[in-house]
Amino acid sequence: MEELQSSIVLVIVLGTIGMLLLIAGMSLFIVLYQKRMLKEKKKQAERELEYQSQMIQMQLESQEQERKRIGADLHDSLGSLLWGAKVNASFLQRSIELKNSALDSYTELNYILDESINTVRRIAWDLTPDAFLYAGLSESVRKLCNQFDGKGIKIVFNEEGAEHWNDDRALQVFRIVQELVSNSLKHSQANLLHVSLSWQSGNLEVKLNDNGVGFKPDAGRNGVGLWNVEQRARQLQAKIHIGNPPICSGTEIVLQIPLHHDKE
Amino acid sequence: MDVTILFAHISSSSSIIPIILGLVQYRRTTPDLKLISWLVITSATADVISLMLILNGFNTWPIANIFVIGQFVLLFFVFDHHLKKQYLKTVFVILVCFALLNYLFIQTANSFNTYTSYITGIFLILLAIAYLYRLMSNLVVEKIYNLPMLWIAFGTLVYFSGTLFLFLFNNYLIEHQPGNHQYMWILHNVLNIIKNGFLAIGLWKNYKAASY
Amino acid sequence: MIRNKLKIYLADDHTVVRKGMIRLLSTFDRVSEIRDASNGKELIAQIEKSEPDAVIMDVEMPVMGGVDAAKYIAQHYPEVKILILTMHTEEVFIHKLMDIGIHGFLSKAAEPSEVELALYSIIDRDFYRNEIVERALKKISAQVEENHYVRLTTRELEILLLICQEYTPGEISERLQISEKTFFNHRSNILEKAEVRSNVGLLRFALQRGYFAFAVA
């Protein structure tokens, strides 16, 4: 009977240990599973983010393509047709002696046609600076500033250091500057805009300063444009800081763009 | 009242909760959980019949042995529903044939069919482990503890490894110290209660998930 | 040797523009015959039948664009003067065309009356120097290449400078008191030494080497 008792104790002790081990195993299973799940979810989130960024990249690329197409169409077709109109006007002037109001009309017609051609060229250039490849970022930004300078706003461009940068990333930077400048013109009510590029080692700092009403991020006034800027900045792995300058009124936007274009 | 009988009572009553849970959601539940409902009902019926036989002094083995086989069949289909492997079905058919042969001719209905018990127990443990392994590699749900089948697999694992251990030990004891070892049945009933508990959790998880 | 009764061919893919240009050209005193084509291929086919004095063409044309056509014409019909009339005014593009050997470049943003000036200039002086071309040339003058040394005689240098100053062959011969034939001999020697094809090329060459500089505006 004694032996039987100790056997029962043995069974119970062993059984309990076994059960505890089993329960520990099951708990471990749950913990491990959740850990793996968490890792998997993280991975998936990363994949999703990457996918999203790819989509945005594609979107921006197709936007660029579309701009190129429209720009080329405008420039080549509409430009040529306007030239045709000018040629005909010139013919009329040569064949008929124009007098008084007819001459005025001819002069005005010529002026309108000239303005139209200039506008077409300007829009085409805005849409796709064909010359960007050759001119590079600095030249293009300078041209952009000159284009709007004196039209209700004074734009001052300056550059520290100099580098010729003309690849796809540079075009993205140019697009950002273009968007920001046009934002400032449209919304800031400023009469002075400073644009500066400063080339540092491996880094480009783009700074825009205006003396306008300041930036209200929640106003939603420039939603799409700013979204575009932010997406492009993200693609460039650039740091963007939008804020009101400490002393005067207005808006200050600072972009830090890594240059690593010739490395990697 | 005898302690053995007391535990037998508790054991058979422990099926009540899973039975209720199983029946409440029977119509809108998946085939695997329908089988679990049948398992708890079968288990309860077998317990009640056994209890009545014991109280009236009859041998319970014929009904207990059949229950072992029935339980094996039901649980196999539960796991088969998820694992879906042809070779498992083949093994299953062979095992069932053996169990029936054993019941009729080898160890016969009137004594405990230990072979059947061991073999089906080991097979079910392997199935549960295979199922858990699959869960781990496929990462099917976000919160694994909300998956009903996890608790079914846990219950299977605990119950069958427990009984396997018990029966092996029982055999050893009987060899060395012949006699009626009632406590074995107490322990077995404890395991049965635990198993029913796990099945109840599984059914409850399913009920909760379905009612959202 | 002022040539009158000029035969001018015109290539542009816009029919309306072509029609207008034909009308305009017909008002020019020295122009006597005008033919037109809608692309480079048609233009070359016309030239093969009968050589003109000059061609005026656009760059953007279907089938065969202006650049390819200019290349072909400069190579096979060196006597035919080429005036490019286009919306494209990028400096790099102008340089490319000058390398090919065109004689004049006019923007479609210009005044139509300038076509007459440009046309006579490429006929008489072998090239037309306008603001666009000058601007493009100025860029090049900044970068001096010293990779191969070209030695010109004093007479050749004289002639080169006069060409750059837009004197006609007749004027130059008169000034230097040489026959026009001698002038052309000298000129072809210079062309060979400078490895260029036209007077525009000579101007670029002179700017690059520092023989010549534009008057500071």
C-alpha cells in the first residue's frame, strides 16, 4: 500500500510537471506567433510604403511626360501656326497700302501675334524646360526668377558656390522651386521674394523668403501644389521646412537636398 | 459518495457548457466546429451511459472502447478539414480498420483497448502539432488566441498526451501491483474536464467572433 | 556677283504656314521661283530634280525632319544655302545645326520681314548673323580648345576677319584687290584648315581661337 501511495504521488508530480511544460509550450507558441505576426506586419507596412512611393514616383513621372507632350505640342504646332498668321499679316501689309485705322489694326494684330508667340513659348518652357538638360538647375532657376521679376514682385536670386546639376533629380528640385515661386506669387501678396541656392558639400540648400502674409498650413489654399512639393521632396529624400521667419513677416521655406547624384 | 463517482459526475457535467455553446451556434458555424459540437455531445452521452453502467454494476469497456474510436474519427475530420492531405486519410483508414479489428478480435470489447488508445492518441497529437506548425508558418490571423481552432488543437494536445502518459503508467502499475487503480480514472476525468474546457474556449471564441 | 532671280524651296509641315510663306516670298524682289514640300524627304526629291539657290525649312516635320534633311543637303548639295526657320531656339540645338553646316537660323518668333534679310544674307555672304546665332556663338567663344594648332597665312587671316564682319565675296575681293576666284581659293583653304563647312563654321572658328570678337554691346 505504501508503494502504491508513492506511485500515485509520482504520477501526480510527473503529470503536473508534464502539464505545466505543455502549458508553457502553448503559451510560448502564442507569444512566438504574435511576435512573428508583428514582424510580418511591419514588413508588410514597409512593402506598402515602398509600393506607395513607387506609385507616387510613377505619378510624378507620368506628370512630367504629360507636361513634355503638351509643351511640345504647344510649342511646335501652335507656335508654327501663329508664325503662319504673322506671315500672312506681313503679306497683307506688303500688298496693300494700309492707312489710318487699318494700319493701326495691322500694328495691333502684329503685337497680339507677337505676344501670343511669347506666351506659347513661356508656357512651353514652364511645362518642360527643354533647355534644362543643357542649362542645368542654377541657370533654369535664374531664368525662372528673371521671368517673373518685376511683374508685381521683385525677385532676387543669388547663388553660393556653383555646380552643374541637370539629371532627373535636379529637374525635381526645379519643379519644387517652380511650384513654390508660383505659390508665393499667387498667394503671399508679397512684393519681394528672395530665392537662393547654396551648394554645400554633398548638399544643396534651397531657400525661399517672401515678405507676404505668411504661411497658413491649414488654409488649404495650395493643397495640391504643396502636396506635390512634399511628395517630390520625399522622393529626393530632402528635408523641407516651411515656416514663418523669426524677425519679419512672410514665409520662409528651406529645403535641404542631398546631392548624391554622382556617388552610388 | 465515492470520489471516483464524484469526478465522473463532474466530468460528464463539464460537457454541458461546450454543448450549449455548440448547439447555440450550430447552424452558422464551420464544419470543423460542427464536428467539435458532435464530439462533446458524444463524449457526454458516453459518460452518462458509462456512469449508469457503473452504478448498475456492468462492465463499461464495450462503450468506452467504442467512444475512443468515435472520438478519434471526429477529431481526425476536424484536423483533416484544415490539413487536407491524402496520405493522412490513408493512415486514418488503416488505423480505423485496426481499431475495429482490435475491438472485435484482438483485445476484444470487454477489456480496455490499450493499443487503439495509444495509436490513435499519438496520431492525434501529431495532427495537432502539424496543425500548429502550419499556423505558425502561414500566420493566418492577426490575434492567434482568438482563433477557435487553436484552442481545439491545444485541448487535443493536452488531453491525448495526458491520457497517453496515464495509460502507460497504469500498465506499468498493473504489471507490478495488480489491483483496481481507481485514481487513474479520477485523473483521466480531470483531463477530460480540461479538454472540455479548451473546447469550450474554442467554441466561445467562435461564438464571439461570429456575433460581431 | 549679286544674284537675282532666286530659286527658293520651302519645307514646313503646316499647309497654312506654307501657303502664307509662299505668298510672302513672292513679294520679295529678288525671288523668282518658289517650290514647297511638306517634309524633308519631299524637299530632297525636289532638289534632286533641280537645285535651288536656297532652302528655308522647319525642324519639326514628319517622315524626315529638318536636321536630317539639312545634313543630307549640306553633304550632297554644298551650293544650296540652308535657312532654318523654327520655334526651337535652344543654344545647344543651334550649335548642332551649325556643326551640320547650315547658313542661317531664324526663330519663328521673329518678324516675317526678317526672312528677306536672312535670305539675301545667306545668298550673298554665305551666312546670316542675327542675335540668336550670336548668343549661341558667344557661349562657345568662352571655351578655347587648344587641342590642335591651325596655322593661317596673313592673307587667310585677313580674309577670315572680313568674312566674320559680314562682307560679301565681291566686297572682300575689291578691298584686298584680288579676283573673286582667288578669294574663293583662299576661303576653301581656310575651310579645310579650320575643318568647317561654311562661313558660320568660320565665325565659330574665329571666335574660338580668339581671332575675332563681337563688339561689346
